[in-house]
Amino acid sequence: MPAYSEVPSMMRAAVYRGESLVTVEEVETPRIGPGEILIRVEACGVCHTDLKKVEYNLLPPPRIYGHETAGVVALVGSAVTEYKPGDRVIVFHHIPCRDCFYCQRKLYAQCPVYKKVGVTAGFEPAGGGFSQYVRVMNWIVQGGIERIPDGVSFEQASFVEPLNTCLKAVHTANPAPGDVALVIGQGPIGLLFTMLRADRGVRVIATDTIASRLALSKECGAEAGFHPLTSNIEAELKARTEGRGADLVFVATAAKGLVEQAVAVSRPGAKICLFAQTSDKERIELSGASLCVGERTLFGSYSASVDLQKESAALVFGNRLPIARLISHRMPLARIGEAFHLATHPTEESLKVIVECNQ
């Protein structure tokens, strides 16, 4: 079994205590079993999925969130042969069984095993990345870890999981070169969508209410960027598509009326991806004819695909996409409250916030 004398018995972690409260506390460092590993967390990205869970108290406390995790293997269980202490890795917190009804149809996020979180820093497993160490359970060790090559920073490596989620939606949409895609929202996720579309020869039109993000969208491959409240998005799209409208729309942010707008600015037969619509409280009102007579496809895409794990890692590690441009702030674990607030209330200067958990 591992030598726990080399790892501190206590560690710092950002613990969700309910009522939207997260506090940095001393907790026991997780202990691992024979088929498990312990990772010292070096970087963990702040994701809006976790922010929603905290803000709206979606799951009972206590929990330690954070799932865009990159770090160094600190300990390995006696049955682990593929990894050793010192390995630089990223970890996915969900891995499907690959055998059930949903896995056979490649709907991995609906798999009962996938819904079990396999990475924890203590309490009910919730990703655990906002801590100094995380325990990775055996089924994740077997299929949910990717090594970070030399020369790739931990903060850049932490994008493998979020990029995977975007790549999954792109594969589902199956765009053709020359298609015109509207990406609504140019936060970190929207900009990843913009990069991926442009990388595949798709003409991207971006919208956002923050000017600096629109400017960056053009650096990431967008043909044009518009403020949705001061521009006529439908007219701009029709001008670029011989009057038809967008071939594809990716709704990469959540606000009232965005899905309705996506349908209105798309052409008959368009594909519309709902990516950020994760709240049960959100309601969408559409005419049946806009989908039926217009032959539009409205589809959701949620979480990552194990089939795209290697491809997403290669895209991040190979520097094919300007991912480092998305990082605006790096904060130590002690400033997790500030990191969450900045991610929830973006400014002209803010974009992706990375928590450096052992700083």
C-alpha cells in the first residue's frame, strides 16, 4: 500500500456548506484503496456547472466541487501498474460502463455508472478539484486519466475536460465545411466552440454583450462578432447566407429568450444545440411549426464523451487551438470566493478563472 507518510494527513479544501456558502477549511487528506490513485491538484478550472450547484443549492452539503482537474500523481494503490508518483495527469470525474442500454447508443451521460462521480476530496463525491489532493476511484483510473506531456502547463491541461464537452456537441452537429454557425455567448465555453468550428472550416458568427470577448472571438476564428442588443443578428446572418439564416446555432450561455432567438435566426433544416440550458427552472416557448414545418433539429448536448477523450487531449496538448488565450485569472485556493464571484459576474477583463490549489 502507499506510503502515507509522504502526504500530509490534513489538507486545505473549498467546502460547500449549503446556502450558497463555500469556505476554505482543513479536512482530512483522502485515503486510497488498492486500485486507486491520489493526485496532488495543481490547477482546476472554475466551471459554471459547479457555480450553478453552489448558487442554487442544487445538491445537499457538504461537498467539494471542481472537476477540470490537472495535477501530479502523489500515491498509487497496490493494484495500480499504469501510473506512478510524479506522473503529470488530467482526470475525468465521470466514465461510463460502456455496456448498458445508453452506452450502446453512445449516450454516455445517461449511463448509470457515468452518473456516479469517481473523483473526490472527501464527503459525497463531487469532483473534489478545489482541494489540494483528490482520490481517483478504480474505474476512473482504468479509463479516465490522460498524461500531460512535457512542456504543457497544468492550467492549459485543465481544459481537456471542458473542450471534450464542446467537441461532443460539434460531433453531434456534424457541420460541413462552409456552414455558417452562430455561437451565442463568448465566454470560455463559447470561445472553445468558436475555435472548434473555425478549425473545421465553418464560418462562425459570434454574439456577446462584452466587447473584449467579441474582439477575442475574431482572434479565435470568428468571421464577425456582434452585440445582441445593439445589432440585428437575423439581418447580419441573412446577409451572409443569401437570405437563409444560420445553418447551425450553438447556445453557449443561459438567458431568457436565447433559444427562441436561435430558432428565429436559423434557416429551415438548421441544427440548434442547447449547451448551457441545464436548469430545470428554465422554460422555452416555441411554435411547433418552427420545428415541424421548418424541419429544424433542436438537440441537447451535456457533459463529455469517453470516445473523444484522446482527441480532446490531443487538441489541448498539441497547441492547435489558442486555448491559453482564454485564461484571464489565476488565484490560489484561499481566494476561491473571489474566483467564484468573478466567474459569475464577468468583467471586460475576465474570462477563464483557474484555481491553483497548492499555491
